[in-house]
Amino acid sequence: MTEKIKRAAFFISDGTGITAGSLGGLLAHFPETDFEQIRIPFTDSISKIEDAQKRIVNAKLATGQRPVVIMSIGDTNLASELKQVDAYYVDLFESFIHPLGRELNQTALTRPGVSHSIKGANYGSRMEAINFALGHDDGMTHSGLNQAQVILIGVSRSGKTPTSIYLAMQFGIKAANYPLIPEDFERGSLPPILEGYLDKIFGLTIRPERLHSLRSERRPNSHYASLANCREEILKAETLMKKIGIPMAESTSRSVEELSAIIIQHMKN
Amino acid sequence: MTEKIKRAAFFISDGTGITAGSLGGLLAHFPETDFEQIRIPFTDSISKIEDAQKRIVNAKLATGQRPVVIMSIGDTNLASELKQVDAYYVDLFESFIHPLGRELNQTALTRPGVSHSIKGANYGSRMEAINFALGHDDGMTHSGLNQAQVILIGVSRSGKTPTSIYLAMQFGIKAANYPLIPEDFERGSLPPILEGYLDKIFGLTIRPERLHSLRSERRPNSHYASLANCREEILKAETLMKKIGIPMAESTSRSVEELSAIIIQHMKN
């Protein structure tokens, strides 16, 4: 196996650096390089620019490769000053915002973006959705369930909680989640409280081996975590969900981001 | 007040669409336009491209403006096919990934990014951090507190929970949070359990009027929510944190994204 080339990737912003940092995802298209990702937010003065430059220069010395710098700095003077040191720069203002401004026939605001501030598009509803998800985790309460935009169901440890939280944090979607338990399988029906919300329910399922491993972390050597019990619960849960016609996704090999994208697509149909 | 110009902004991806969608933050630099943001993930076949094209054409008809399309589609044929309909395209492969590949002297992988899959850089540690944050919310348990990378403290409803969850979900940082309560102020010291972790503690504070409003949603007309009590608790909490030398940030006008960026900067110092 050849050793990967090390290179630093900086995300330098006059705001939180979240928009610039999110482009870090694109670096995964270059698996031969081992990127060290460094975020430098709030870079809004000449002394902070100089600090950032020192770190870029040091990273070049340390790796022998010129760093990649993804930058979002609205002040043109600060932005040009930064670029005085050798690096491969991706300037979001130059390559994205200003060209878009020409298309829109508008001049872009150059102060730090408001998108990740409390003035951002749906900040209030995202925080409300987080509180909702936490308050409606694991069937904790039925009160306010009618406000849920989606209700995730599935056996214990099938991925409902982190998916609910991601839907809330990222998209402001109010997601409740409700466990399917052996009593439901015996009865052969959903928990009665959910029956009025069939069109909002989405099922998560998981492979038995993975569930066994997840549950073993929590309660090793228990009946709950045993592979036989995991197999049985999953078979019964899937049978029940299919019988009722609940849409389902497998969480075994999917991230909360992927599950959320699938759930949102389903919500729109 | 002039009416804002309506325009559609599509984020079309062969993966989750999260990287492309995160550039939506940059649209906030154009406040004169009212963007309707539409995500179309998993666009990986010719029939899905055709569906997306129909939606672009319809959006142009509905708004009278050609839509902005931010796209991340690795398959060159599908990407060129999409661009057959009139829109302002920002093609992340063309404008970002392929040029970066030339700098790196590598050919980019063109399959959907793995950055938001379970194979993404730190997916496992992010999920572990989420479980940690949920298990260590509001001083729920002391067990495992030594694993915390940061411990947020502050009065009830000062923003500790959503900030802890954001630090975990976005950065994989294990964040516990611990409420400061009247008993702590009487004693004039931090909760004893926290005394061994002084270098990990970060304080959140908030303006009394805002706290009053947040607490009133939860328990209207209570002593807990009264403005006088909010003022007193905040004064005492700030005095205590200053006395001990705990770094602090005000959550009143800051988003969880901004608070997290501040906390991470502090962790590095």
C-alpha cells in the first residue's frame, strides 16, 4: 500500500466557517490525499489574517505540499492580503458569490453571512424542532404528537434517535420517534396512539448482526442483545410494517444524513 | 418596501445533496432575492435527471426568473444532460473538484461522495458523541464525565442542550452540560463533581429578558420564569463564573453554530 500524501486543507472565514467547512465533504473525492482539515473562523481583522498566514506557511513546511485554502472573506482587502502566501486558494466570493451576483444583477453583501446566525432562514424553527425531537424521543410523551411532521418507528437501537435529531437540527423538521416493542408484535398492530398518524410514520430497520453488536454495547450478554432475539424482533417488526404498508429504510449501511434525505423525499410524496 | 424577486434555487446531487445544499448559506448574501430552496438528492439516473429538468422548467415558468442550480453530479453524461434546460448552473465538479484535482495531480472519484455516508471521516465518533451528549444532558449522569471534551454550564434554558448536540452532530465533540442552580450560588462554588474538570468547562450566559421569555414558554407566570428571578440567577451565575475564571459566551444573539465555533476556538487555546 502506498502511503497517502499529507496535505493541509484550511477553511478560513470571517463568520462561523460552516459554509466554507461544508465543502470539506468534496475532499473525499481525492482518497489518495490525507487531508488535515483546519477551520479558522471569525477571521475579520488584519492580525487574524496574519495568524492564518503563519499557519498556512507552517503547514506547507510540515507537509512539503502547498495547502488548500477554502476561504469566505467578504472584505476584499483582507481577502487579497490573505492570498499573499503560497497556497491553492478557492475563494468563494470570487468563484461563486460575485458571479452569482452578476446573474442576479445584484451586488452581494460582503459582511459575514447571516445564514448561520440566529437571523438565518429557519433558525427559530430548527431550535423548536430540536426541543420537539428531544421531548418526543423514544415515545416519551404523546402530548403534542399531532405536531410531528414525521414519526420514526423501529425496534430499540435501530437508529431512530440520531435520525430524529438530525432532521430537526439540519432541516427544522419536527420528528418524533416511537419504539416497537414485543407487546406490539404480540398484538400484531402498531402502538394504538400512532394509529391516527399513519401517513406520517416511517420505519427504520437494521440487520440483525449490526443490532446485536449495538445492543451488546449497551447490555452485554442479555437476552435483549442476543442475536436470536435481534433476529426475531426485526423479523416481526418488518412483517408488521409491511402488513400496514409503512415505508421503511435500512439503517445498517446508511448515515443519518442519507436516512434523512430518504425520509424527506418520502414526506414529499 | 419593494417586493423581493422570487427565484428558485435547486441543489441537485447524485448523493445526499448535503454538500451542495450547504452552499445555500451563500444565497443569504443576496437579500433582495427571495430564494425558494429545493433539494433533489440521489439524482443518479436519466429518468431522475428528466424529473429534475421538469421541476427546473416549471420553476422558471412560475417565477419568471431562470433558476439557480447548484449541482454535484459525478457522471459527466448525466451532468451534461441536466444542463440542457435553461438555468444558471454552478457545477461543483466543473468549478471546484476537477480544478482541485489538477492542483493535486489526481483524478477525482466521480461516484457520489462518501463524506455523508457511514464511511465519512468521523461518522462513528459523531454518533458516539451524540449518544454522549444525550446521556450527559443537564447533569443527568456523572458517569463517564471524564470522557467529555467540553462541559457547558449555565442557568436553565441558557442554550446548553442544543449547543451540546450541535457540537456532537457536526464535529464529533463529546459535550456534556450541567445546569447552575440556586444551591450552587448559595454555596458560591461550582457543583463539586465539576471541580476536577475546570479546564474543560465553558459557560453560557444570556440576557435576562430573553431568558424570561424562554422560561415563560415552559412555565408561564412562575417564579422560575419571572424577570426578577432571571436577572438574579444570571447575575449570580456570571459572578461565580468570573470568580473562577470560566470562559463565557452570551447566547442571546448567537446561533448554536456561532457558539460552537467560539467554543471550539477556546478548546484549542
